[in-house]
Amino acid sequence: MIIVKEITEENIRKALATYIENSGYWLKLYFLAGEFEFNTLENMVKKINVANEEV
């Protein structure tokens, strides 16, 4: 979901630019969120957090 105060070309470009920062992280996450059940995503986040703590 992209939220803008007013639908203008400039606002849409800014919103999309934010979504594609960091190799499109938020855009990819938003896409994948619709593909998995919430519990599956929660388990994935927990595994990532544990892996990050080990590093």
C-alpha cells in the first residue's frame, strides 16, 4: 500500500522511491506478505532474529 496525501506525479514518485530503497526491501516484503499466512511470517522473523543474534 502506498499512501500519499494528494495524488500527484511527484508524490507518487517519492512514495515509490521510498519503497525501492535498499534493493526494494519494503516492496518485496509487501509483496510476500500477501503470499504467506501471518504465522509463517512470524516464524520466519523469529528465525532471522535468532540468526542475527548469533552473528
